Amino acid sequence: MEKEMNRDFDEIIEEVLETLEEKHYVAARDMLLKNNEVDIAEILEEVLEELGVEPTIIVFRMLPKDVSVEVFSYLPSEDQMAIISGITDREISYIIKELDFDDKIDVIEELPANLVDKILEKTPKEERKLINTFLNYPENSAGTLMTPEYISLQDNMTVGEALAHIKREGMDSETVYTCYVKEKGRKLEGIVSLRSLVIHDNDMKVSELMSTEYVYVNVYDDQEEVSEAFKKYGFLAIPVVDKEHRLVGIITVDDILDVIEEETTEDIERMAGVIDGSDTEYLDMGVFRHAKNRLPWLILLSISLMITGSIIEQFEVTLQQVVALTFYLPLLMGTGGNTGTQAATLIIRGISLGDIELKDALKVFWKELRISIILGVVLSLFNFAKIMVIDRQEIEIALTVCASMLVVVMFAKLIGGMLPMLAKRLGIDPALMATPMITSLTDMISTLVYLAMATMVLGISV
């Protein structure tokens, strides 16, 4: 079914593109309007990429105003800017005015300063003040994610009065499912659900139904902490308060989904040793920008490999006397990197989900130590049999390789398990201590342990 839907949608995109290439703009608009706003936005992305800005703006302008605003809110920021660059200030002002407040802030942040000034000049004083307040919150803070469009109640309201208020204000609110009860001075007093209001008598007081035990975030909390709260509690919305506990907005789950995707992408990039920070898609980013993002880690890792090379050089005599030792060096380095990466991946994931905290460091150490002993023994026995039976090497070489294997696996597991914990303790993103870093460290340790072990077991003088 999913493949069928994808194929049908791909056909719609192709049909719209062909129609626009033939400059049949009215027919293309009619095709677009048969889809919902999310799909229209996706189709326009393809139009912009394949045909350029001009036909995209023409067909966008032909959409009904209410539809165009919704479609605009679903477009990526770079596509929004492309459309804004080709429409009039009046059209821009209309779109900005009609957007939900949180989407409005996102768009204004991307606009040129002169255009922002023009928009704010035509914005009512109170809303202009609110926009400026939101724009001044630190990047990636809860304040930049929230919206002031929520249902606010007073504790002395009756259920009937509260429901009447929701009917009046609901269309302009981000959500009506949770309502926020404020004291005088805008301090958040409690929350009450729409369900609770609907099922109780109209003469009951809101104060009798509201819950004073609720989860909230501060305007300056990092967006990653906010996303953790959403994942932990499964809320549709979370209130945002200032340092005086005044309610200044709410964050809804649709906004936090973008944050979760952004944070996950960032972690994956860091685990792979890619330094970025933008939300630019892979194909939209230039070659030199890609190279710039990857180069710093590669240089750092090259230095670590130079150290590994110097370790090998120090044991040149050992390798010259027993050439067979060289055959098993990649085995030990690869095994160390793999086992270290396994541990690091699990610990980083546990930290990001909140399952592992700094106070669990000793538990992690003890668990990874026991795991490493089991894995090290099994891998050593397996390789001992292979070296003796298949490779037909001397028992001294087999013992050297397998003893080194046990030590390397233990070191790699402990490094992979503890480095992310150390990074967290130092305030560094644990994701940085993933594949490239772990692999480089374990390569150095594997080489040093193996060649030192060979020197001792085989009685070779360095």
C-alpha cells in the first residue's frame, strides 16, 4: 500500500512538472489543490529544484490565500526565502500576518534586516513588542520554540465560562486540549484538560479541576532538554515559564519533532566525525562546504595515526625477527575499534535517552569490564584455534595474539564505555566520543599492547 501511494504521488509530481513546463499554470494550480497543504509544499519543493524560482512563484501566487499561507509554513526555510525574494512586500506581510506565531518567528529570523523592519512597521504595537522579545531569546532555547497562542483560564471561572472562553479563543490557539490557569501577574497556577472540562458540570470551578502538579520548562532551557521532557512524558504541549514563573508560552509536539530530528542528525554527524551545524541538506550543500566540515576531524585523526605509526617503528626489530606478527596486527586493531565502538554507541544512546546518568559511571565501568572479559575470552579462543589449525603458526605466536586480544578487548570496551561519560562530565557532547575517536585510540592501544606482548613472550630485545 505504501509503495502504491508513493508511486501515485511521484506521478502527480511528474504531471505537475510537465504541466508547468508547458506553461499551463491554471491547470497546474488545479492539480495542486487536489492535494493537502503538506503535499503541495513537497510538490513545490520539486518544482523549485527542477524548474527554478519563476514558475514556482507564479503557481504559488495563484493558490488561494489561506492555502498559500499553510503551504508556505511547510516549506524548508531556503525555499521560503526563494519565494519571498520574488513576491511583493504586501504579499510577504500578508503571509507573515497569517502564519502561526512560532512559524512567524522562524521566518522572520531568516529574513533580511531591511525586510524585517518593513514588516514590523506594519505590525500592531503589542505584537511587535512580542516578536522582538521572542527574537532576543538565545538560539536553540525553549524561548525560540514556544508560541504565545494558548488557552489561558482563571481559577475562579466556572466550567461553563471556561468552555465559552475556549470557543471564543480556540481558533487562534495552537492547541485546546490543555488549558493553562494563571494567577494575577500571569504566574502559572495549574493546568486543566479539555476532557476534564467537558465531562464536569458547568457550575463547577476551574480551581476544583485543575492540577497543580505539572511539568514545565524555562525559557532559557536548551531545546535538547525540552525534547527529553516530551519523550519522557509523552505530552502534546508543555508550558514555558520565565524566572518569575510567569507563563510566557507553550511548546507543542509538532515543533519538538523538528528539534528531535535536528538533534539526532547532529549526533549522527558528530559520531561520524563531521562538524556541521547547519540544517542544509546533503545535495544542497557545496563540495567545499562538505570538505570543510569533514577536514578538522580527519586532520586530528591523521595525527593519531602518526602516533600509531611511531609505535610500530619503535618495535621494528620485533617485527623484523618475527614477520608473522605483522599478519595479525590488522585483526587486533579492527577488533579493538569494533568492540570500543559497540560500547560507545550503546552508552551514548543511553545518555541521550536519559537511561544513563553521570552517577552511573561505576555501574557502567563494572558492567563493561565483565562484558569485555567474556568477549575477550571467546574471541581469543576462537582466534587461537584458527591460528594453530588453519594458519599453522607456532604456539608462541598464537599465545601472543590471543593474550593481546583479551587485553585489547578489555581496554577498548572500557574506553568506549567511559569516554562518553567523561565527555558528559566535562560538558562536551558525548557523540564526539564515537567511531573516529574510539577507533583511533584503540588502534594506538592495540598496536602498543600487541607489540609489547610479542616482545615479552618471544623474548626479543628491542
